[in-house]
Amino acid sequence: NAGVTQTPKFRVLKTGQSMTLLCAQDMNHEYMYWYRQDPGMGLRLIHYSVGEGTTAKGEVPDGYNVSRLKKQNFLLGLESAAPSQTSVYFCASSSSGGPNNEQFFGPGTRLTVL
Amino acid sequence: DQQVKQNSPSLSVQEGRISILNCDYTNSMFDYFLWYKKYPAEGPTFLISISSIKDKNEDGRFTVFLNKSAKHLSLHIVPSQPGDSAVYFCAASGYTGTASKLTFGTGTRLQVTL
């Protein structure tokens, strides 16, 4: 039982390049989330999904797109990377969307955009 | 506009003593509060939570106190152990219509010294 895994762990991009971050969970969770963490700031929600085939915007969605084609996977795409997207990205999943629903996090992807 | 604030970026406590981590929030619509613990190069892991209708929740060495009138919560760790050294994030849960979303504070780095 691997929990939540993220690929890749590290990546360096040049401005304007594109890339996709992959999140996978093996807990059969309905809900999945993408966050970014920047120095001096808490984790901020980018996009989330309440089930296979659904996506919704979070707090900071601009410059990102997501897809949830399979229940176990949640992809985060950067179409044209910018230096402001340099951050650590965390994926999380939860079994439901209730208020006390514990979210399980992946180990993170450290992205640098030059 | 930070709705969840952790005003102490760091805290150092001797092993065996009590650690008190504080968190303030501004949105009275938050209905659940959670604490997450994060080690370097790992994702956050859930520690303890409290409903807005309670004022205390205890789990082993960890106790969370909620003061709704002051919009303040605190995490007490007694006794503190070296393995507790980590970054602690306070998070507040608010329902959006499709799911409850977490708003995180900026984190407090706890160092437990021998």
C-alpha cells in the first residue's frame, strides 16, 4: 500500500516549457487535491477533484490545468511555465469531502522554473 | 488576506517540556480545525483535529484547544520528544458546496532539544 505517490520528485524547467505532474493514490479515494507551498506561505489549493471525470478550481488556479481521467490519478499540467510557478507541489487525497476528512499527502515535487 | 495565521515561525523546547503552538483565524464559518505535521522532504501528515462545537480534543501526548470567541486554537505536546521536531501546520476547514477545503497557516518549525 503505497498511499499517495508523485512523479517526478524534482524538475527544472525553462520559462515557456510545459510539463505534467502525476499523482497516484491506491486508497480508492474519491477526492484529490493539488497544492503548492512557497516560502513563508502555507499550502495553497490549486485545483481539486470530487471524483473521476470532475475538476474544480481552488485558491490559485491560474496557469495550471488538471485532469482526472481515472479515479486513482490526478494530473497537474503547466502549459507555459513561468518563474512564479517555482514551488513545491503536493498532491493529496481523501475518502470524502467532509469537514473532518483527513487528507493524505504525497511526498511533493520540487519544481524550479528558470 | 491570510485567514489562518501562525505568528511564530519557530519554537525551541527542551525534551520533556511542554510545546505550545498557536494558530489564529479570521473566518467564523470554519467548522473544523486540523493540525498537520511535516518532516523535511515528506508530505504533511494528519496529527489531530477539533470540531468547532468542542473546545478540547486529546490524543495521547497531543491536545488541541479551541477558543471560538477569540478565534484561536493551540496545540499542546506533552512531554515533547526529539522526534516531534518538525514543521506544524494549522488548517481550517470550510465547506464550498462541493467539498470541504482546507486553508493552511504558514507553519511553525518546532525544534525539541536534548
